[in-house]
Amino acid sequence: MTKKKSVFILLLCLLWAKTTMAGVFIPGDQTINVNKSFGVADSGAVSGDWFKVSQLNMNTSGNISSFNSNPCYPLTFLCTGGLVSLGYNGKANYSLEITRHVATITDDAGNNYMFTLAFPDNPPVVGIYENNRAVVGRIWNTRAAIDNSFNSPPVSQQDTAKASASAQGYCGNISVGCNYAIAAYMHADSGMPYLYAKFPKNISAKSISFNDIKLLEFKLTVRNKAGDTVIPVTAKLYISGTISVPQRCYIRADKNSFDFGTVYSNANNGTIKNVSTSITTDCYYVPVGTTQYLKMDAVSGGVLNDKATVYQVASDPALGVVFNINNYSQCESNTNDRNFFKQEYLIRKVFTQQQHQTSTDTINFSLCKYGVPSVTGQKTVVLKLTSRWVVN
């Protein structure tokens, strides 16, 4: 009798171990490639606000009918699942947490680009697959009653949608119990998400590339009444690609070359000839607070005087070029009135954001004679005007 009792206890132990078996399935992930370039007049790419980039065509599945196999195959759509063991009258339950992420990417200049997704047209539909593996044909497909439709971008770095429910079936196998599988997947009836982006206050053109940026995640927890819990590997949606943003502001000159004519050695000192050019600045959706600076540099053909107000032609102090921004150029000037070479001058500041803003500045040049030139022949000097826009 003692020997039989020992055997009976051993069989009970084996049966108890069977009912606590659990497992997880290999999840299905997806990566969507996004390549988008925005034009200078594209109202969608206005800095500082969330805007819709493009639709993300997620893979989905209709009702899943697989029996005793991984319901997430072929692993091309968002799907995660696991299984728990149940006793004769056992019943499983699940909880689902869908996390939407806001991803931030920083370029080499320290500018931050933010990405997320939303379902503005139709809400996401998540299917719930259930399979009692002990009984052929015991398969159910239902919908998770999630509590967030993600219809607009989040206000924080991430937000969630949750659902929980008891399983549709129970074990019913008195001899060995059951393995019960539950999976959550993106259903074919789901709305499609759109990628949203928030750009920095850019002025210059930029391209930002990214790989495997996580935006959406399914986390499933499967339990039985005994308290056994299975948390499968999460299913994830990623994006990869390149986004290009345009330069916001441009300048153009109506003239970029001048002929000062002939200078005679016996001509009176002072102004020989005045010329000018109009500089037009065009900006598109430039951020509020942007400031524009202009700077004149001497490139070649002469040398600057000590005060950096006269560019001496062929290094001859008797002949030189002077300039002024938005005022008359003067051969003799001791005041700093936007007339010094190598110095940056604040020209304007943007107070309101508009689709298109245009401004015009006049650059005046004068050829000045300060004595009898020591050089003869045709001479050429090259000057360079630089416009710089700064976002505060």
C-alpha cells in the first residue's frame, strides 16, 4: 500500500505541472519606409506645429483561423500572443495595452524633429484571436474594446489605449486540461494611421534620416484563474526613411556687376561715380522672431584701409570703393552707419508668420578718389554680400 500511495502522489504532481505550462509566440512587427520632401511654400511644414506627413499603410489581417500554431505568422503585421494552461473549468483572460510613442530625432546642428502617428479618419481596430488547443475548431475572433482612438497627436511623449476581457471559451477537458492561446493583432477593418511630424524653427534646408523609429506597440498579458501570467514580446511598428525641409528665405540682386568707367588722374578728389543694386528677400512661413543680418566682405582686387570703410583698388590708397546699406554711400565717413566691411548689421525682425514675406534693401556703392592713383589699366574688385537669418 505504501508503494501504491507514492505512485499516486507522483502522478498528481505531474498533472499539476501540466496545468501551469505557458508559452509565447514570435510577434509580428512592421517597418514602414517614409521618404518625403517639402517645398518652400508648403504650408504643411510650418515649424512648431504637428502636421500630417503621409499615410502609413500598415499590414493587417482578417479573422485568424490557425489551429495549434502561431497565429501571428507570417509575422508581417502587428501581432503578439501567448498561451496559458487551464484546468477542466479554467478560463483565461487578457489585458491589452497599446502605446503610441513620440520619437525625437536630433540632427548634427542640435535641431529636434518629432514624429508620432494618429488615426484621424477611422479608429484602429484590434482583433483578438483565441484558440482552445485541446479541442479542434475551438477558435474565436473578436474585437478589443480599446479606450483611446488616437484621432489626433498626443500632448505628451506617449499615450496608451487599453482593453481587457475574459476569454470567450473555457477548457472543458477533464483529463489533461487545455492550452489556451490568445493573440492581439491589427485587424483588416482598422483605420490607417498617418505619420505626423513637428519640425524645428528651421531657416536653412535640412535632410534628416532615421531608422527603426518606434511609434506604436502592442503589449498583451494573458492569465488564468490560478494567477499564472504570460506577457509575450510586444509587437512594434517602426518607421525608417528621410525627411527633407526647405530653406525658408532667399535673397536675389537685380544687378551684380558694375562699370565705374574711366578715372583720370587729374580728376577732383571725392566721388567719381555712384551705383546701386536692389536686394530682394523672400521668406516663406518664416518663424516669428527671425532676424535678418547683412554683411559686406571684400574678396579680391584690393586691400581694406585700417578702418575697414574703404576697399582700396589694387592696394592703392588713392582709389577705393565704399558702400552703404539703405543709405547714401560717402567717400568720407567716420560714423558706423551700415558702411563697414566685415561687420554684420541687423536689418529686420519678423513679427508675424505669413505664407510669403518680401522685403527690399538698397546697397549703394561709390568709387572714390583720394589722390593721384599710382596704378593704371583696367582693375576689378570683387565684393561679397551675405545674408544670415537667425531664429531666436
